[in-house]
Amino acid sequence: QTRTRIKEALAAEGARDRITVRGWARTVRRGKEVAFIALNDGSCFASLQVVLSPELEHYEAAVRCGTGACLEVEGALVASPAAGQRWEVHARQVRLLGSSDADYPLQKKRHSFDFLRSIAHLRPRANAFGAVFRVRSALSFAIHNFFRERGFLYVHTPIITANDCEGAGEMFRVTTLDASAPPHSEGNIDWSQDFFGDRTGLTVSGQLQGELFASAFSDVYTFGPTFRAENSNTSRHAAEFWMIEPEMAFADLAEDCALAEDFLRYLVTFALQECGEDLVFFNERIEKGLLDKLEALAAAEFQTMSYSEAVQRLEKAGRSFEFPVAWGADLQSEHERYLTEEVVGGPLFVTDYPTDIKAFYMRQNDDGKTVAAMDLLVPRVGEIIGGSQREERLDVLQGKMTACGIDPQHLWWYLDSRRWGSCPHAGFGLGFERLLMYVTGMENIRDVIPFPRTPGNARF
Ligand code: 4AD
Ligand code: MG
């Protein structure tokens, strides 16, 4: 018999004489006359109530199956007298596909996110994580929809690469795992163990290759995993995260910001429309006021402020920060939060950062001190997008590379795009996990990615 997804069963138009569902028992409860199993198959937040009467064959075995057991239930879908659900299933046949027992770590009670992280292999079966990973999946599709509707080409940029796009020295090295290889030391690295003799690492960003494709296809985007060997233990940084990076030929910084704004609004609107049930859960249990916040974002225009103005606002804040504020220093997350939460009360583009604190590829402004960069900051999360107009002038770009200590020889292929048919262009990177933190209200990046990679966290 064909299986009906629980989401479909719960949304049925009318009763059905015969239905087959499969899923995992969230709870098993013996009543006075009958027993109840709440069955969940991940297709939606809600579980389907299965009613078992003692006449049922294998009744005792079914009732002893244990929380977490996997079951197949065949029976009738009938109107439920219980509050909060329209339908329940009266079982005619229950098949235990995989039993469980009292050692199952996800027994019915509230678990801390810390504990659930330690059982990342089982947590997808917990309510909150069901909701997180459904939203994650839905937004992945929305991202592709958005760019497809606008005629962007989807390009797969490499994971293994020799270039450090951000120049921040945060690349993981790629090498062959070989237990018998001689130990590496600082001064005597055996590159022959690396990528067939080449010095390579895991990409920190697909941008440089994205720029090459924008120089051929005009509007492109990448969406893939990126890696940062950043040994910081914060709730917003992961060593492996997913990034969406559009790149547009013939665009300047203002058009870049306009795309970022449209994009974020589209994604939030999509989540409100497609993930309503899950967002209601987040609104009730994770971040009070989440739905109002998302609806406000979908409706309002984002504000913009230059870096210099942001520094002035911070200096006039009338309070002290842990990190001092001074023109030329990067904004820390406490500063970003102050600006979005207390100054504008919503998303904020900060533009035109000092040249010295930004990457080599950003376009130099006429003032000689700043670059055409933008960061989009949002309340609670801080920086969610980083982008810029790119330096398209060959001589200026070469000068900036030298100033940043990058050997232009190393990026000869990138420079070629400025040599032949160079064009003004701009792009940005949206951190997918930061977006998910914003949309779900989850407070730790480790809780919006299936198997987080952070220092000390490479199991599973
Ligand atoms: O600001 P970033 O470093 O910019 C770039 O990589 C550019 N090449 C993007 C571009 O213009 N195409 O990173 C972009 C975004 C950040 O705003 C943040 O949302 C996210 O990526 N991000 C991280 N997310 C999780 N963990 C980390 N360690 C992250 N580092 C950056
Ligand atoms: Mg950044």
C-alpha cells in the first residue's frame, strides 16, 4: 500500500477509510481503554495521533515499542475529538519497523540545545530541529527561485583552490590523509603530500571565480559550502558554512545594495508563506516577536549609513563599548548590534569602509581612503551580508594587491579579466546560516546547520 505523508493526512479534505502512514513515535501513552502514539515523519511540525485498541493484533508489542520507534500504521483517518487536530488514525494494523527503548536519548521532555548538539545524529527528530531543517531546505529552493526569476546563471565554483580570496589567512590546507606520511613541521612542509604537489586549501569564497563568470554571463551566483580556519568560538562563526554569492556585471554599489535588499525581502516573504507552521513554533518558543519582525522586514525599506557616519553615531552613543570606537577600526559585533538594535531598529547597510580593513578586490573610492564596500547588518545577528563593487581598473588593482602583500603573479588569471574586456561589476556574499539564525530566531550557528564544524566539533 502507498504511504501517505503525515502532512498530507493532517490536511485531508475528508475522512478516509484506508490510509498507511510511517514514521517515528514521539510519544506513546496508554489511556484507560485505548493507547495513543504520536507519529511524526518530518513532513510537518505536527504529529499524527494514532489510536490503538486492545483488540489489535500485536497490541502489547506496539504499545511497548518505545519513544523513537519506527512504525507503519494502516487504518482509518477519522475526525479527532481531541483539541488542536482535525484528524487521527484508528489503527487496524501496526507493524514495528524498528523498536526503541528507554535508553533512547530523546525521551519526551525539554532538552537543552547544548545537550542536543551532543547528539547531532539524533536531533533532527526533535521538534525544534525538524522546524530548522525544513526552513533550511525551503529557503535553499527559494534562493534558486529568486535568481532564476532574474535570469542569473548558477555557477559551481571550486571547493579546492590555491587562492585565499579574502586574504585573511584563514584557509584550511588540503592534504592526503596518510598515516605513514612524515610529520610536517613549520619550516619544512612536505607539499608533495598536498594536492598532487600543489599548495591548495579549501575555498573561503567563490567570489573570484564568480567574477570571471560574470565577465562572460553578466549575472551569476554561486551557492555552496565555504570554509574558514577561524579558531573563534562564537555563536556566529563556523569553520564550514554555506554562502550565496551573486556577482553582477555593469552594477555599482547602489545596485548591489538594491539586489541584496530585494533578495532578503524575497527570502523572508517566502519563509512567511511556505513555513508558517514552523515559524509559529519559533515565534512562541525561540524568539518572541519573530513574526512581527519578519513581517516588518518584508514591508520596510532598509536604511543606509556610511562607515564614517556609523563611527560618529557610535562615538555619540553616550555609553562605553568593550572595543573602542575609532575611525579605521573594524566594527565589532557589539557596535553592529547597537547600530541596528538601538539606532535604526532594523536592517542597516553600512557602506564605504576604510580601505585598510577590507579585502584587496574592493573598488577604491575617489577620497583615496575608503572602498565601495557594504555590509548588511541586522538586529541580533549582526553582519549577515558582506559585499562590494569590485576594482575593475587593472593598474589600481595591481597596486592594491601589492599593498596587501599579494603577489600579482599568483592571481594572473584574475588579473586577465581586467586586461581584456574589463567592466564595472559588484557582488556580495550572504551567509546562509546567519540568514537562518535571523529567520528562525535560533541563537547559535551550531543549531542551524545539520552537522556543525566548529573547534572541537568534527564528529558525525
Ligand atoms: O564578509 P565575507 O567574508 O565576504 C566574502 O567572503 C566575500 N567574498 C563575499 C562576496 O562579496 N562575494 O563573508 C560573507 C558573509 C558574511 O557576511 C557572513 O554572513 C558569512 O559570510 N560568514 C560566516 N558565516 C558563518 N561563519 C563564518 N565563519 C563566516 N564568515 C563569514
Ligand atoms: Mg565580512
